[in-house]
Amino acid sequence: MSKKHQQTKSIANRSGVAIEQQTIVDDNLLPPAEELEKLKQIDSSIIQWIMQRAEKEQETRLHFNAENIRLAHRNMGTTQASLWLAFALAVAVLALSGIFIYLGKEVAGTILGGVGILIVIQSFLSFGKK
């Protein structure tokens, strides 16, 4: 029984015209009282039927919201695990780079450390964009 009302305004300022759009959604599960009264005149049991449907709709919405929250929490756990794994790999690459440099392979150690740092920085920066 949702009703949607939309307003659009044009506002002129120095840099041009900005358009502001506002959408108002009345998402009531039950029709207005006047409409219920008219429906009751047609069939006296229709009010009870509408109330049952409204209760089922509300239960479905609550279940849907709870499921979305559960999925978001699961995704957050996976995200944290992947960040810790990336951090551990960065430390391992830097340690291996240090070992290479200590063993006299300065070029290989420097390249490995530089590329490892660049990959880790790029992965952390692109992490929030997904």
C-alpha cells in the first residue's frame, strides 16, 4: 500500500541551475481508514484478511532485514581475514627481501621488496573501492 510522491525544484545560482529532487514514499502496510471503511461495506471479513496480510508482510520485511545484517557480518569477517592475510604476506615479502639483501643479492632483494610494497599498497588502496 505504498504511495510515492515526488517533488522537483530548479534553483538558479551564480554557477548555473541546480536541480533538487525529493522523493517521499509512504510505505504504510494498511490502507487509509476511509478506504478500509469502504472495503468493510463490501465484505465484513476483509479487514481481518488485510490485517493478516499486513502481519505477514511485516514478518517478511523483518526476516529480510535480519538476513541482510547476517550476510553483512559474515562478509565483514571474511574481509578482516583477508586484510590480516595481506599483512602477513607483506611482512613475509619484506623479511625475504631482507634475507636476500643480507646474503649479498642486493638487486633481487631490493626488487622483491619494492614490488612487494607496491602490490600491498595497491591492494590496500583498492580494498575500499569494491
